[in-house]
Amino acid sequence: MPRKASLRRELLAARSLLSSEDVENAAMVLSRGAVNLPELADARTVAAYVSVGREPGTRALLDALHARGVRVLLPVLLPDNDLDWAAYEGDDGLVPAARGLLEPDGPRLGPDAVLDADVVLLPGLAVDGRGMRLGRGGGSYDRVLARLATAGAHPALVVLLYDNEVVAQVPVEPHDHPVDAVVTPAGARRFTV
């Protein structure tokens, strides 16, 4: 979809202008905002991801959840772009993987492990007022969301973004799913679906 590709380029260009200090500061604010969401405060299992590059930072949040005793599942990218999952056991258990990603080095739990999650933190580039999320375009999380829907699982879906990434409208395709909440440095916003 040309509009999605254009919006992705625009948002990635804006992220590329952020300094390392901007990214680190935003990550700390995002962690504090996200960890206090009721959905995360009550969660026993959270499916998350390790942020890389200029993505809104997740590392402090992963550590805070892990320290609280939450079971944190992290994705392991499979050759077909689907996602397997493994437990987060701390920063020293992360290893470099394909596409510049970091993945846990522990046992693989299978693609259906995400069905146990109370909350799924989704990477994204934007969300609009309807809660529609714009991802990177690889389709990995579309598969995760489809797997959840097929299984009748309804974890809270949360995306972490920068303030400017909450936009007027995200182009939508039939397979797209809305998220329940977005957390930005300015605060959290919930969507009614």
C-alpha cells in the first residue's frame, strides 16, 4: 500500500534525527508510564520485544517487569518472518540475531507461547485515534495478532511510540487489528474498539 510505505519512510526519517540522549530519555519516561498501566501492573505474562536503534526504548521496561516477577516473553524471528518466543532472563541473556535484532538465548517455547500473554507489547511506527497501528511492514506481528484471534485470546495490546507518532490516520488493510492503548513520553491513551 503506497500510503503506508510513504508514512513509514516519513516516520523513520523523523526517528533518525533523534539523538542517543533523546532516545535514552524517552525510554526512561516510557518505562515509568508503561509499568504503571493497570494492564501491566496486573500482568503475569507479557509478550514484549527488545528495542533496537531509534525505536522507543523497551530495555528499562523489560528489566522492571522481570524484577517484579513478571514472565516476559521475547520474540525470536523465524526464517519465514513468523515469531517463536523465549523467556527474558535479563540483559546478559540477549544475543545478536538477524536484521540487527537481539533475542533471548534460552529455550524456544514455540509460536503459540504468545497465547499465554496477558499483555502484548507491539512494536510500531504510528497509531491513530482509532487505535490502528502502523507496523514496520514485515508481517510478523500481523501473524501474532491473527494467531491470538484464531485462538480466542484477548490480551491487552499496547504500543510504545514517540509523541509525534500518534497521527490523525493510519492507512488500514482488512487484516489490521486495533491496539488497546498507546504509551508515549507525554502519557498513555486508551482506545475504545
